Amino acid sequence: MKKITVVLSAYNEEKKIADCLASVKWADEIIVVDNSSTDKTKSIASRYTKHIYSKENNFMLNRNKNFGFSKANSEWILSLDADERVSPELTEEIKSITQKGSENIVGYWIPRKNIIFGKWMQHTGWYPDLQLRLFKKGSGKFEEVHVHEMISVSGDTEKLNNHIVHYNYDTISQFIYKHTEIYAPNEAETLLLKGYIFSPTDAINFPLKEFISRFFLREGYKDGFHGLVLSLLLSFYHLIIFTKIWEKRNFEEIKNINVLDDFSKEVKQNYKELSYWIANEKIKETKNIIKKIHLRVQRKING
């Protein structure tokens, strides 16, 4: 019988780790990499497994996850975070495919239900949020370049049907801390390494483009007020990314720029784009033919 190892990397997760580990107590092996927690994370984990390793709380989160993968003794590895749960349906699906699946498949993408501020976010770019989490040992790892990277595997992959449940953000403070203190510095560094050329008008473009992407293109409005607030918070996050880049340039004084003229042009252009997308989404939502025609005219004007 082919065995499964669950690998978990955690830092100060005493409130969530027990529920996570309880959801995978069926696994043949559980490995927890404790990232120098100062709470009861390690002692709680010891109730579920004896395979606990202590590592420094590395800024590159995925380094310790890869370490956990290297300690696994099973053919298959399931990678989880402490705020995630494996549903009973997903458990049965994992057991089935690892025993009967194709020998050519080395990894599986798993859809993830993100619970944010108490609501399952079905739009705003948070669903299906496919994650490559189940893979054959020796076939996959994180590249350790970016905090949001996926596991990379060498071979063919397929998708599972059932979900990981992700209790993502419980509070606004938690969201802001992670995005400003952990994600934004890494994202800024990644953009610079990719050759990003600094432009002062991106102080407006970064957040506005993210808002349009989340609220309109990824239909955040269908998540109601949660979708609106998340779209605004993520646009703020992209403003922080831009300012982190500016910070790396020692807050240089921007010359040869007329703030009022240059930024008014950006605001007008982005207002036009916002108007286009508002009309576009209203066309999709309305059933009134006359109103559809009126909105199409408005969209064309703003196109």
C-alpha cells in the first residue's frame, strides 16, 4: 500500500494547528516543522506526531517546508498550512487516487475554499484558488524565490475535485500585517529583479489596476461588501509594494514632474476605465433590453 506523509510548517499557530492536524490524523506520517514558535504550537503538535523539527523562523517561508519534504518517508507528500483543513471528501479522494491513480501523474492540484472575515470568497480571485499540494516524494519542491510561489513538480499533473478549507484571514490587522510586513517587501524585490522601471505615476496605477482586476475582472462585486473591501485592501497592498520600491531608492526626490498635471491625467484615464468596467459588468447583470443598449453605448464611449 502506498503511504502518505503530511508536511506542515508553522509559527505561533496554537489557535489553529490542532484542527489542521486532526483533519489529517488518517495520514501514515505527519511531519511538523516548528519555526521557533513562542506559543504552544510545538506542544500541541506533539499530541499528533513525534516527527517535529525545530528550525529558525525564516523570512523565506518555503525553505522550511522543503526541509520538511526531505524528511518524509512516504511515496506521497501532502503539504499544508496550519490554517487549512482537509475535508472528509478530500481525504477519501486522496486515498483513492494515490492507490489507484496513473503512474505517470506526479502531482495533483487541489481547489481551496478561502474563508476570509468569516465568508467563503467565491470570487475576487480567491476561488477556485488551485494549489499544487499533493505530489510524489522527490518530484516536487518550492523554488524558494517568492513567498507566494507554488510547488514545482517534474512531471504530469491532474486536478482533484474536493477542497482544502482555508481559514485565511480572521481580522483586518492580520491581513494588513501579512501584506505590508511579509508579502510587500518580497513582491517589491521580485519586481526589481524582473527589471521593473520606476515610474511615479505607478503610485496611482498599481492600486487602481489591482482594484479593477479584483472587483471587475474577477467579479469581486459578486462577493458583496466582502468583495468590495477585499478589492480595496488588495489595491492598498499594491500601493505598499510601490512605496517599498520607492523606499529601496532612498525616497528619492522625483524631478521633472508636475504633480497636479501628470496625476490629473492618470486620474482621468483611470476614471474612464472604471466607468467602462462598471458599464460592462452591469450589462452582464441586467435583463432589461433598453438598459442593456444604454449601457453598451456608455461602455463604447468609455472604451
